[in-house]
Amino acid sequence: MAGSLAIVVSRADAASTNIAARLRECIDWEHDTDDSRPDGEGGGTVYRAPGIELREFDALHLDLVNVADAFTDPRLVVFASKHAGDTGRFLTAHHTGNFGPAEAGGQDGELAEAAPNAHAVVLDALADYAPANYDVGTECTHHGPTDVGAPSLFVELGSSESEWDDPEGARAVARAILDLREVAPERERHVVGFGGGHYVPRFERVVRETDWAVGHIGADWALDAMGAIDEAVIRRAFERSGAERALVEGERPALEETIEELGYELVSETWLRETTGIPLDIVADAERRLTTVDDGLRFGAPAAKTPVESVDCWTLPSALLAEAEGIDAEAVRESVERHAFAFETDQSGTRLGERALLDDAGRTAVIDALVALLGEKYETVERAEGAIVAHERAFSPAKARTLDVPEGPKFGQLADGEPVAVDGRTIEPVAVHERRERRFSLDGAASGKGKDK
């Protein structure tokens, strides 16, 4: 992978120098002297390891400008930093920039180039390495620098002096940073986040539990600091995040309208979860042909692969489906999920809907599974032209009455297969049962073939 991991250490930051000491302990480094820059501006002693370059600066991180210029070939810039706040023992990572006025470094309304993939990777690494008494989380976009010169993020040790001097916490941050040595800053799937508090558990869930990464996050306070919605800043958030989609927390209709007017897509957390692992061209095709994810579209196992040309929109046989669900709804859902590329659901995704995208083999497999379930209830299940025919023996109240069986408990016993005594006679269940036939049409299975929504 071209370029190096550039690690920025601030001598004015106690946690940063602590993390730097742990970095030098974790792996073997070579070092040389760079006389082309002042010692306090990244010159002097430079530490190098394969794929990594570490430089020290006198200024605080948030006051540095175009720091990437100090490095040889930076692919990703990581600021090893302190975190300050009322959060106790805390390890965190976040992107930098200002949605509104620059009150702590950088420029008004400017955002650094984010590294969403690296951010996702380092959060997992922090969770893996964190000492038992530390929490791990992420924050919204805040403070400088805004002009870095390469994709960047802060990785921080917090939240007070006792933690900034803690070697174990610093070692966890150092190990997490080193895990970025061969990590690309970006991935295919990025979203921008808007809304919520300074600490952003909803966006962290997306990062930790889906294959979507999150770039810049404009928290409520940052958006409020912007004042009137600034289209240029909103567009910049997408551009600096490499994203075409946004997840908005809370009610912000004016912001949502602006996002759509700028040509970006609004998505829900459900959409991000349900599309995880699914190629986006398949998602788009399924939403066009069936319904939207937010309206109940779900994806089956075959959707993780490229669909064949024979995948069509089929209407599932409703009566057969309902009967099989009455026997084992979980098994029915599992069969559809195993064989369908996508399928509709109702009731917040808990019940199967009417239509699914299936190839011929998948449709046959689903019908076979439904027929097999009917075999658990009916004496015989047969295939007829365009239908499934099931036979069962069931209690006949009319036959029971012809044998003078009184209605009540004795009806129940006979229905359960138990003989009863009536006026000194023994009435066997077979005498009051009759063979019934039920036909389940398969015509609906093909009624939607080749038809888009």
C-alpha cells in the first residue's frame, strides 16, 4: 500500500508524549535527523519503522497547519492526543473540523479530510486493547486542525491528568495506532452523520455493527453554532468524508431538505444495517422492483453474491405460506432468507410479505420447504397441476351427532383421538372423523414474474 502512517506527537500534550513513549516500546524503530525543518516543527529526530513515520512538534495538535508536509509520503495522519472531559478513563477517536466558528483551532466552516475506514478500524482496536477500567467511544467532529494535507483523525487518551500519565492507557492507544500501519483511510461505504450529542453512540453503533463507516459528524451543538444552514459547509462535510449518504438523528427537516437538494441521499440506521454485506447495485435493484428497506425490504443469503439474470419478482403463494407459517413460522422465514435475493416483509420486518426476488431454483426450494412443513400436519401432501393438495382426517361434529354423542367434553375427547362411552356404547374416534382435502394454489407464485413494482 502506497504511503505511510504519519504519527503526529505534540510535546505540549502530556498524553501525546506518553503515547509516543509507548509507541517506541511496542516496536523496533530506526531514527535519523532531519535538518531541513526546525526541531519544533517536525524536524530533528525522526522515528521510522516499515510503513510508519513519527515526528514531534512543539505546538498543540489543533494549532498545526498542513502538518502532512512534514512527512515523506503520508497516506494517513494520526494525531496521538489527550482527551479532556468529564468522561473518566476514556479512549476515543474522532475527525476534526468546524461546522461553525473556529473556537479551538482551524478555520470557520472548514473540515479536515476524514479517514472513515481508519476510524472504524481504530475503534475496534481501542476496544481490543483498552485496560479493563477504560471505556471506549467516539465523538463528533470538533476543533482544529482543518488544513492537514492528508486524511486524518485524532486518537486520544483521556480524560484527566491521571490518565494522560497512565502508561497502560497510553500503551492501548499506541497499539491501536500501530494497527493502522496498513489500513486505507477510506472504504467503499461512508456516511456523514448529523445530530445527537458530543458523544455519538448511535453513529458508533453504525461503525461497530455494520460495514458502513462514518466520516464527519455534525452534532446538535455544532449545527446550532453554524446558525443558518450553510450549504457550502454541508456539501463540504460530504466531500471531506467521501460520502454520498447521510444519517440524521432527531428532527431536522430543513437540514434534510438541504441534503436532498444538494443531491445526497438520506438513509436510516435500519437501511445501513440491512444493506450490510449486500452489493449496492443489488440493493438499488431490489428497492426498485419490490419496496424500500424502510418499508420492509429484507435481503436473503444469495444477495451477498452477484444475482443471475433469471432472478425475477415472484408473488409468494399466500394461502400455502400462511398455512406453513402456522406450523413453523421460523422455519418458513429461514427458508425464504436462504433462497431469496430479497423479499418483502410487514409489521416492522417480523412477518413475510407478498413478493420476493427468486431465481427458478430458489422458488422451487422455497415451495419444497413449505410442502415439507405441511407434511408435519397433514396425512398426505401431493402436488397437482398448479396446486399443492393436502389431506387430513379431522373430527366431524355432524358424524358425532348422528351417533348421539352429546356436545361438550366428549366432542373434545373424540377430536383429540380418544374413544368415549355413550349409552353403554364405545364410540371410536375413527367413526366420527372424515378425510378432508385442502388445495393451496401455486398460481400466485408466478404471478409477479418479470414485473417491476
